[in-house]
Amino acid sequence: MRRLALLILLCATLVGCGVISDLADLQTRLQDAGYSGISTDHTSTNGTDRLEVRATTQDATKIPDDVARIVWDSYPRHVDQVSVALNDTYEVYSADELLKTFGERQVAEKPDDDADVGKTIVTWLIVAAAAFLLFLVGMIVLIVFLVRRSRRKRMPPPYYPPPHQ
């Protein structure tokens, strides 16, 4: 069971590393565009992928739409909703709104890794369950063999009379 838990943790970590790397790249792009105090969070709840971006800027001409455009054109993960908190302004955009406003994404969207991880975990759970059942069957066969062996009537050793003297 420990190995299975470690495998599940490893799969989740590998998927998480990709998301963390993409979020770090997005933060760099936002910094290069003149934003500071940047915080990003990508969550998936009930099949809805949501990206939340918080940032500040001294440039009064920048609006949340500018941040949303950077996200839409450079963040490679699938998003259903983008929330932008810029200074004291908060906006929420659906993927359809972003598509209408900014057009097609400028970055190729990476496939959703959640489904692949789920399939991998289910596959390993099935393999682990099959291995466990095989182990149980082997133990049962061994126990039955040992019990039958111990119940056999033992023949006394053959009696050889001592030689006459």
C-alpha cells in the first residue's frame, strides 16, 4: 500500500510541476509587462479550470483586460474562467468572453493532464488490486497445502527386529 501511495503522490507531483512551471512563466511575463505583487493560482473544481491572477501596477492606464490578454495569449493551460484582481479592480472572464474579445489563443493549449493522471492512477489501482488478489490466492493455496500435509496419517517407521545374538 505504501508503494501505491508513493506512486499516486509521484503522478500528482509530476502534473503539479508542469502547472507550477507554467504559472512561473506567466508571472515573469506579467512582470515584464510592468506589473508587480503578482500572485497566480490555477485550481480545478468539479471539472472547471479557474485561473486567478492578482497584481498591482503604478500605471493608471492599465486595466484588468490587459492582464487577461496576457493570460489568454501566453498561458498554455486550459482555463474555463480567468479572474483578475488589479489594484482595486476585480474582473471575471469566461473562456468564451476571452475568445470573443481577444480571438484565438496565441499559445498552443496543453492537453488536460488531469485525465491522464486519473487513468494512470486507475490503472495502477487495478494492477495493485490484481496483485493483492493473486497474493491472497497464493496464501490460501499454501495454507490449504500445509493443513492437508499436517493431517496426513503418518506411517510409523518400519520395524526391524534387532539381530539375534
